[in-house]
Amino acid sequence: MLQQEIDEYYAHFRVSNNLLELRNLVQVAELIVRCAMMRKESRGLHFTLDYPELLTHSGPSILSPGNHYINR
């Protein structure tokens, strides 16, 4: 919803540094939430009631475009 409003504003108004910063913040926030929701465990600040335990082997921690995982 917020992303749609930003896209609409982006298309109809002059692009400013503040608008670029807002767009970047929303994109990063969305990525953080998506990654946290994909985890089947709680790890660090990504705690979920559905999976409260920490797994001994962590899953992929880096995502790239197209939902490809990079293990490091």
C-alpha cells in the first residue's frame, strides 16, 4: 500500500532527495519483513511465535533478485 502511494507520487511529481530516501527506506523495510516471514525459526531480532526455537543450522542469509539464495 505504501509502495503504491510512493510510486504514484514518483510518477506525478518532481523527484527529490527526500522522495528517493523514502522509496529506499520502504524497499529495505519490505525486504527485511519478507525475509523474516520466510524463516522457519527465530533468529536474532527475527522472532516469530510460529517458530520460537533457534535451529542449530541457519538457513540462507542473503537473498538476491528472483528469490535465489546465497549461502555464506
